[in-house]
Amino acid sequence: MVDQWHYDFPSPYAGPNSFMAGADSERTFSFTLFSGFQPWNGGGLYFNPEILQGHGLSETLGIAGFPNGEAVKAAFPNLHYNTSRLYFQQVIGLGGGTEKVEDGPNAIAGTRDVDRLTLTIGKFSPDDFFDDNDYSHDSRGQFLNWSLWESGAWDVPSEALGYTGGFVAEWNTPRWALHYGLMMEPTVANGTSLDTNITHSWGQILQFDQHYTWGGHPGTVRTFIYWNRANMGNFEDTLENPADNMNITRTRASRSKVGAGVSWDQELTADLGAFSRLSWDDGRTETWAFSEIDRSAAAGLSLKGSAWGRPNDVAALAGVVNGLSPDHRAYLAAGGVGMILGDGKLSYAPEQILETYYDFQVCKWLWLTPDYQYVEHPGYNSARGGVAIYAIRAHVEF
């Protein structure tokens, strides 16, 4: 459960998709049951029913690096059921010794080969398999901001709640791993249904992980490229046709979006870790599934509380700078409305975000986390903000 609020901030004007300047508070709630069944050695069937409720601040509008990762699953005034994951996975051992698998969410305790192929098909979140990071990849226990737990410029192929259908193949070795995914896109921008015609609309991603040690401490560099195809509108075409009244949906046609990113994490000491993310997309077509970010650079530190006698606590600090392509910023400046942005006009400046949190383990099954974020130029608009955003997160896990 995440309670989040902010006070009034400077705003000479606002548009249909602005972050509201008046004081606001919202709460999101999610409950997940992780269940798995192993019909044979290496095979697994996983089912995750979820119950969701709540809204993000300003109806999850107005800030590209939105401050609540759980708000991806929100927008329900009452309790809402969702089958979030239902997939089959087969692990094919290739030798190289064995490693222990601990019991956990969508993981059944046992052993597996270090060298292996893993094939997955069904419904899942793309984040389950791609763009991982040891210090920033879980909004339930780490950073809350969208552009910190995810590479902001990856327009993640998924429906509005963050899930998709598709196929993932992974080849793991002790030193490196290769991942490929072919996944469904929503039928419309930020839509709740998926286009099942995978020959017409798709999201593809190829990722290479390099594992290494530095000074006896592990680190990983993950690089990826992606190619999305969907019935997307084009910024330049919209700007060149005033008769369309800045309605980008009138320019929709089968188009591609390409992008790339890199995620790095490095253990510096037994308690201190560092991470960074860089991502980019071509910025010619409307945002289809994630957020209106075409360039993003993030970095941060994560420190366990051993030095003050709290080894299971974590204190963390990170910053991110998000940007838009020239076509995207021109569209918003002309009064265009995007998936989550639209102030009516735009005095462009990169969106700059700072986030810090302290994750306090109260007992074996309960964590409480005060969180603070400061957003300069919300929605890339130097005329509005900055805004300080406060949160308290409660996480229960059995």
C-alpha cells in the first residue's frame, strides 16, 4: 500500500493532462498471490491473481517519470480482480554444474543447471525478464519512480496494468546471458486489451547481460535493443496537418518505434551498491504503452543498514533526467495531448527528479518505507513546478 501526497506548487497555467498544482493525496493498494506447480523436472506453471485498488496523484497524469510505480496497476475506485500472470516455463539443462534455487515468488525451490535454456509462454510482465537491476527494479521494495525502476525510454509492450502475452527465450551461462522476447502490444495507446495478431502488432526485445567481478564484488551490465510495431500516430504528420486540430489519433497507421538501453549495477562493498540506467528511442511516434520519455539517464546508490545495527534496512538515493525528442516536444508545445502529458503549451526543459527512501523492516513480514521525491519541470515544462512529493509505503509478505 502506498500513500502519496504533495502540497501546492507554482503553476501559471495547466492543461487537460497536467499534474494538478493544488494539494493532493492518493493511495494505491495491491495484493498478489504467487502460486506455482511443477509437473515435471524443469517445468513450471505459474498463476498470479491480483487484487488492485486506488489512483495515482492527478489520475496518474502530468509527470513523465511518474512518482508511484504501483499506480501503473491502479485507476480502480473499488477492489478490482486481475489475472496478472499465467504462464508456462520450461528449463532445459545444459550442464556446467548446478546451482540452488530458493523458494520465492514464481520460483520453486530446487536445483538447476548453471548453463541452461529457459522458455516461457503465456501472460506475464515484460519486467519479469528484461531490464533487471539489483538496486532499482521493484516499486514494492525499492524506488517508486517509473524512470528509476525501469528504463524510461523503453516503451514497454503491455496493456494499461503492465502485463502482456508472449514468448521469452533465455540462454544463461555463469558469465553472460542472452534474452529474447516477442510480446503483444495494446490495441490502442494505454489500452486495456491486447492485439492478439502478433504478425500485425508486436514488441520485440533482445538483451545481453555481462556478469563480472570488480575488486571481488559482483556487477552486471545489461544492454538491450527493442523494436515495437503498432497502429501509432506520428508527431510530424500531426504538426503538418493543422486541420486535424492536433489530434494525433488521426495520423495512426502501422508504424515502428526502435530504441536501446543499458542497465548497470555494481556491488561496491558488502553493504553499498551503485546503479545507473541509460535509454533512448527514436521519438517519432506517440507513446503507446509506458511513458512519454524519449531519452533518460538515471543513477543512484543503495546502502544496507549494517553500520547502525539494522542490516535488513536499506537507505537509497537516486536521480534521473528525462527528455523528449524534437518532434515530441514540438507536438506538446503546439497544444498536443499525449498518453499522460499535455499542459496546453510548453516551455521545454528536461524533467529532473530526485528520490530518496528508507526501507525499515519492522518484523519478518512487514516493511515500512518513507519516501521523498522532488520533480523539477514536471511534464518537461519549466513554467510549472518544482513539486515535492511525499509517500509512505507498507509492504507485507508471507
